Amino acid sequence: MPMALVGEPPKRRAAVPSGVLGMLLFVAAEVMFFAGLISAFTITRAGAPPLAWSLPGGVVLPAVETAFNSIVLMMSGVVLVVAHWRLRRGEDAKAARALLAATILGAAFVLLQGREWWGLLSRGVTMQTSTLGAFFYLIVGTHALHAACAIVGLGVAWWRLRRGALPAGFFYTAETFWYFVVAIWPVIYFRVYF
Amino acid sequence: MSAHAASHAEHGHHEQGFVRKYLLSTDHKVIGLQYLFTGMLMALIGGFTVYVFRMQLAFPGEEVPLWGRVTAAQYNALVTTHGSVMIFWVAMPVLIAAFGNFLIPLMLGCDDMVFPRLNRLSYQLFLLSALILIASFFVPGGPFGGAWTAYPPLSADPAYNATPWGATLWLIAVALEFVAFLLGGINFITTAMNSRAPGMKMFDVPIVIWMIVLASLVFMASVGPLIAGAIMLLFDQRFGTGFFNPATGGDPVLWQHLFWFFGHPEVYVVLLPALGIVAEVMTTFSRKKLFAYRTVIFTAIATSIISFFVWAHHQFVAGIDPRMAGLFTVTTLIISVPIAEMMFIYIATLYGGSIRFTTPMLWALAFIAEFLIGGVTGIYLGAAGSDVYFHDTYFVLAHFHYTFFPIAFIATFAGLTYWFPKMFGRMMDERLGKIHFWGTIIAFNVIFIPLFLTGAGGDHRRIFDYSLFPELAGLQGLRVLATIGLLVLIAFQPIFIYNFINSMFRGKVAGANPWRANTLEWAAPSPPPHGNFPEMPVVYRGPYEYSVEGRDEDYWPQHVPPDDPKRPAEQVA
């Protein structure tokens, strides 16, 4: 029979703050969601007849332009790390500038991607004309939607930081989500564009 | 809900309007009861649909009372609605959301969930999803008729399923419901990680909480691919894409992979909380420590992991590679090992205990007995060779119901009758409870044992009228017997509803700890007020210290300090 412990038990401290833990769990579910999309894409491509797997009219996906957009997105992630460090050191004004830069870089990524979509659409690449096109818009569009939500979160964090009312938990939660959006992009880029 | 309002009004600590307190509450107990009552109402829909189509199968072409003549298209819609409602809107909300919300903060000794507003949003999304599903009864073409598994091309093309709006509403409802449970799961896991009472270590957490948290993890890890598939199917239905259409380079079997990658772990998502409930009830009423507490947890973790590697056993006849079928046969047979182990552990818990046959205990024992039948018959379906014969017959259906009925109803009744005093502060009637128990259990077996036989005899599942198959005419007697069993089962349910509602107002007042149980929820008053505990509890031991030698009482609550061994638990409340 195990004896119960005697005396006052130790007070509990959360190893990971609740907001961040909740966001990490959400991100885990999101990773599985994107894994579902990407593996669906991979399986369909592997099973498709070779000639059926192309865009109509000989259009190819703009891998080079997107490489530039991807660099913009990666830079946004790096700048956000800088914002994190500055915030930890208490340099709020500098942190706010870095946070704003990360937000703008992220927004630039979404806008540049949108411009590419516009080009593809004008050349007749839609979701209906080919399954490759359908997967392209579905996966990249889903990522863009996530990016847009995360950018709103970062924007709100910047606004609150500027007014000196940014709770650390809010920043860490938004930050976690943005890192997810940035980190999943190379996987999508190398799977879908090539 | 108003009944609950009345029982609460007596306490009257926090005067809030009805809407604020019961419809927009962020209190985990209220949200748990919202899930419970919504799930019970949805069970009426699921029960009514099965009544209509079982009547059609037993007496083909005749008028069904309360419905009329059943057409083939209606039959498909009824079967689809029954399956989806019972799994997504009854088993999931009651087992995970209702018990999870009600029990997790109480059993962990904290005042509420970590994210109470997220919790409220979770219920609101769930309610919306239920309303969307119900709305599909009133759109042109009626509710979705492509089976709850929604295989394309049947589900993707309105020309095949004949329910253009029902199919889309069904998909949206299912996707919304998953988002609701995702939010709930995040809450459950975070709360269990960060809000346990002081002194409560990982291995002091009651089994039911472990199980609900593990189930939430399994759900969150498996649901993503299905949401991806649901979006693709939605696009196929409404925007003319061809993800699942081979004519445009798509792949219809892909949906089956995405669906069952979620669908099979889903079985364990609802099974684990059911096993948890049974563990709590069994230890309390055998007055004995749970046998091999840690082994139960490690077994459950093993089951959770293996559950991700068995999904293709649903696709043995879908044209998958035979080598792959061989692999999935092996994994499927392996997963029966941890489940069998758990069954033995529960039986070992009973061994030598001083067993009390209360209503919740009867349900818990019935769970083991009936689920065992479901588990054993599953072996024939997990092996690819025999599954080719049994696939899509009533044998599958009977097997499936021998697993899901114990999960969704028997374990739920065990949990409800056990925690009813905590939920409403009053006891349920034992005599009515036992009548309801025996009526339900006997009728359940009368329904499904004949269906094993019809399935082995060649009855295919998706047949609207067997009189068109004269070679199967000899099985009609068994089909009628199953339907009679169902009518008896349904006839016994008003007893439970009466007992439930009547006991809410007129049951014997329960006190804080009527079952003399150990876990923390029994340290709170019944029903617990907003904030749960007048004084936040501190935990000194594991949850199953029953019949400890050298103590006067045969139970030893988790929150009672060790220096006072003779102290009864009642004075805490």
C-alpha cells in the first residue's frame, strides 16, 4: 500500500503558459490538416496518368517568382524572432518597429501571391480546368487564408504594444501561429510548385 | 434546461437572467449539460430514423406509423441520418463534450476550464452544426442520402445521391462540428496540463480524465485530413472541381483514405472515455483499488497510437493492393491485444471486491460483456480473407453496433446514473433504473444477434426491400425479430426519461458524496456552485484508495489530509 505524502504539497507551476499550449495544440491539428492536403495531392499525382497532370494551355506554375515571395515570408519570420528578443529585453519601441516590419513583410507575401493568382486566372487556370490547378488553388489558398488570419493577429499585437497594453501571452500565442504559417510554407512550395 | 434552472434557483448565489446563466454561460458545468441535453435530443432523431427504416425492412412496402410509406430515396436519407446523428451528434457530444466538460474541472479540483469563452464558442458551433443538419430535412431533395461515410462519387454528384442541398449541408454541419470539438479538445488538454489541484501528480489523475484527454489528442491528430477531405468534397459538390472524379484525374479511393484515417481513430475517440467511465463506476462499486492503474494508462496510449495504423481495413474490397491489405490485417489484429488487456484488467478489478449491484454498476458490467462480443466479432472483419465475404453485410453492422451501442449508450447510462447526483443534487430511482437497464440490455441483444445471422446468411447492408431477393426470403423471420427487439428497446426508453426528469425535482436529496467515492468531484457540493469548491481542494493520494487496511472507512478521498484517518468525507462538503 503506497503511503500518501505528508505535509503541504508543492504549488503547481505551468510548464508552458496556457495560451501558448492551446495554440501549440491547435497548430498540431493544423499540421495534420495540411498533411492531409499535401498527402492527398501527392497520392493523386502519383496515381494520375502522366499527361493528365498539367495545367491547361501549357501554363507552368510560377516557381521562380514564388521563390522571391517565399524569401519575403521567411524574412518576416526572422524579423519576428528579433521582435521577440527585443520584447524580452524590454525594448518596447524597438520591438514594435520589428513587429510592424514582420507584419508588413507577411502582408507583402500574401499580396504578391495574390498577384500571381491574378496572372494564372487571366491565363485560364481555374479550379475546374484541371485537378492540378484545383489542388494548387486549394492548398496555396488555404495557406494564404491562414497567413491573413495570422497577420491580423500580429497587427493587433503591434497596435497593443504601441499603446503599451500588450499581454505577453497574446504576443506569444500570435507569434506561435505565425511561425507555423512560415514554417509550413517551404513544404508546400517544394511539393506543389515542382 | 428549465428544470435545471429550477433546481439551481434554490441556491441563488449569483442572480443572473436565464439567458445569461444557461444559454450564454461560460461555466463548464452548464456547457457540459448543454452538450448532454443537445445530445439526448439528437438521440431522439437518431432513434426515430432507425425505427422508420427498421419497420420498412421488417414489413416492406407497408405504412409505417408516424411516417407513412418509405420510398427508396427516403430510406437512404434515413439510414444516413441515423448513422451520422448517432456518431457525430450523440456519441461525440455526450461522451467527450458533456462528460469532459462536466468532469474535468471537478475531478482535477479547479474552478473552470482554462479557456471558458472558447468553451462557450465550442458549444455554440456545435449547436449551429446540429441546427444545420436538422435544416437539411427541409431543403429540396431532403437530407443527405449518401451514407454517413459519404463515399464519392455517390456523395459528390447530385445525380447519384439525389440530395443536392442535403449533401452540402451535411458536409458543412460535420465540418463545423469538428471545429467545435477541436476547440473543446484544446481546452480539455490545456486544463488537464495546467489546472490540476495542488498535489495532483500525473498518476493521481482519475482514469476517466486520462481517457478523455487521450481521446481529445487522438481526435485532434486525426481530424485534420478529414477536414481537408471535406473541403475537397465540398468543392467537388458545389464548385465543379474533380478531386475525387477519375474523369479529370482525381481519385475516389482517396476520400476513403482521408475519411478512415479519421474514422477509425474516431472509434477509439469515443471508446476511451467510455472505458474511463466504466473504470470509475467499477472501482467505486467493487470498493476495490483499480487493478494496474498505470497499465491501463499505458495500454490506452498504445491503443491510441496503433489506432492510426489500422484504417485501411475498411477498404479491403476497395481495390487496395493485397500486400497493403496484409499489413493492415496485422495491425488490426494487434490492436485487439491492448483492448483485451484492458478487459482483463477490469475483470481483475472486480475479482475479490465487495460488489454492489447499483444501476450504474449494472451498466458498467454490461459494457464489458457486450463490448466483448463486439470485439471478438471484429476479428473476422479485421482479417482480409474473411472480410471479403463479410464486407458490407449485416454481420459488419451487428459487429459495429456491438461496439458502438455499449460505447454510446451503455457507458453513457453508466456515467449518467453515476454522476446524476452530482449534476442535479438528487438521486435517481434505483427500481426504475434497473427496469430500464434490463429492458434495454435484453432488447439490444434481441436486435443484433439475429443480424449477425442474417449477415452471415448473405444479407447485404444497403438493401431497401429484401422481398426483391427471393433467395434471402428465409431470413425474413430474423429481420422481423430484430425490428421487434428495436420496438421493445424504444419502448423502455421513456422509463429512463421519466426517471431522469422526475428525479431532477423529486429524487432523494443526494448530499455531496452519496456513493462514498474518492475522486475530487465528490468533495464539491451537489450540484456544485459556480466556482465548484467552497475551498479549493489539495490532493494527497491517488483516486482509487478503497478498502485500505487499517482504516475505519472503506474509502479514502483524494483531498482528505493523511493525518486524520478517521475523518468521514461528508464534513468536507
